[in-house]
Amino acid sequence: MNFDPKKVILSYHHAGFIVKDLDRSLDFYVNKLGFELKMRWIETPEQCAVGMGVPGGTLELAQLVGYGTMVEISQFLTSAGSDVLIEPNRIGVGHVSFTVNDLPALIEYLESKDVKMASERMIVPELNITWIHVLDPDGIRVEFMQFFND
């Protein structure tokens, strides 16, 4: 079969994360990071069994838009999994990343909002970049990176 995925896959759509408390996460992404709530809905146990592979689960989801991307956060209302924080070096752990134009000002703002820092600010001149990782309310890493002017 001569199949070319580049002719079928159109574009990146969203990143999705399971959270413990949807309202708490909405506060973080909407009120602290400035995303807009696009829509919010509930998936039934039947939909969770087929779409998520979680029989008996009920899932509440929210799609957030901003900065040229979409983030989907979901809370299992029933059949919730473990909320043990996953170490950042564990296989499969990821993060979302945003470019910014004033990282020091953003860090000061996030600290004033009591956002937990996951790293110190890294400055790597040879890569023309500086960045920091913060944690959302569920320990999901969010990276903010700034490229130096050439």
C-alpha cells in the first residue's frame, strides 16, 4: 500500500489533559493564563467506554482557545484514576509550551498569582533561548519560552 500520511493529516488540533478539579483548572487556564472557554460538555459512560476506553466513566470536558492553539481539560466525574503526581522524568510525561516576549515580567505576574514554579529560569545563550516551567493545579508542566533577539 502506498499511503502518505502527509496527504491525510491536516494539522495539529489540541493538547488534552486529565485534571482532578475542572473548575480549579479553568481558573488557572482562563483567569491566570488568559485562555478563553470555547465549550464545556459531559460525555456519558457509553461515550467514555468507546472514546476513552474507560467503561462506566463519566467525563466533563472543557475546550480552551488562545495563543493560536487549543487546550482540552477533562475531569472524570466517575471512574477517576490516581492523582499521584508523576515525576517529570517518567516516560510519557509531557508539557505544553508557549512563546512569550517578556519572560521576566511573566514570571513576576505568575508569582503574584501564586502559580507554582517547577524550575528556575534557564538562560541558554548558545541556543538563543530562555525558559521556565510552571505547574498547573494538577502538576501538569507548562513551559514559557522566550527567544533572544538576533
